[in-house]
Amino acid sequence: MQPPQIRLAASEDRARALSVLVLGFAADPFNRWLFPEGDRYLAAMREMVDAFGGRAFDHGTAYVGAGCEGVALWLPPGGEPDRERLMGVILGNVSERVALDLAGVGQGMAEYHERAGDCWYLPLIAVDPIHQGRGVGARLMVEVLRRIDAEGAAAYLESSNPRNVSLYQRHGFELMGEIQAGSSPIMRPMFRAARR
């Protein structure tokens, strides 16, 4: 069986890629803590993922499976999520209690990201559930890490799902600690040192 083919996303892939991310995160513990009601999740998640990682399309660092079976939105050093838009979407759709706890999570994320330094950041990676288990996620990691390694750069991410930690570890990421505030699920920041 041929390994899944990976390519840079084109601008016309954006809508489909966002849909794959919405599907891929539908059972994610952290995102469902934010939006536990299905209708609220579906109403808010597309805009949230676009605000969190959509700038990857502008930077030419959005990767997809050949048929858009999986998506990885990477932000290069200096690239940032659209934080104002992101917080607007989240705060407009979460409960007051979640919003209070989320402030602590956000602070933890900022502290770990600062410790990681100026590096590539993976805000979002997901595979359409119907295509999971076929190596698409692993190929998305390999393709981008090849580029990152060629630049001699480091990489950073936060795993919102404990099931994904082993995938990241297989690709050289190491746990930095845990982020948790109030009722939030645990977020796991992970760092991959620069290599050639």
C-alpha cells in the first residue's frame, strides 16, 4: 500500500481543510470542554480553528493529504494565531466558568511557548475520522519536520488529547510539563529540539 501523499495546501483547500479539522477534533477532550454541546461546537469550531491556525495558509505552511484526508496547520517562527479573533470566538461561546478557567490555561500556554523560544508552532493537526489509522497523521508530521530540520529549527506544540502524545514522541517531541486550570482537561506542551 502506498504511503499517504502530502502536499502544501492551496487557498482553495481552506474551506475543506477547516471542515476536516472540525471533524478531527469532534471528540477532543479540550475542545469539547470548551464546547460540550454539539450544536455550539459545530457553530463555533470552524471559526475557532481558522483563527487559531488559519494564518498557516497565508504563510504557505498549511499541509494536507492529497485528498484533504488530514490537515496540519503550522506557523513558522514569528507566526502567530489571530489571538483577538480567537478569543472573541471562544468567549462568545463558552460558559462563564470555562472562561475563568481558560484564562489560567492561556497563561500556561503562553509560558511554555515562551520557554520553547522562536520556533515552528503546530496549533492544529487532525485527520478526518474516516481516514484515521492509515498513517496520514504520521505522514503530515514527517513532511513538515523534514522542512523544519532542513532549516535547523525547533518545533513546539500542545497536545490537547493524551492519545496523540505517543505520535508526537515518535517524531522527536518531548513532554515539557502539563497545563491545567480549574475544570480544564490537561494540555501537554511538547518541544522538539532543532536538528539537521
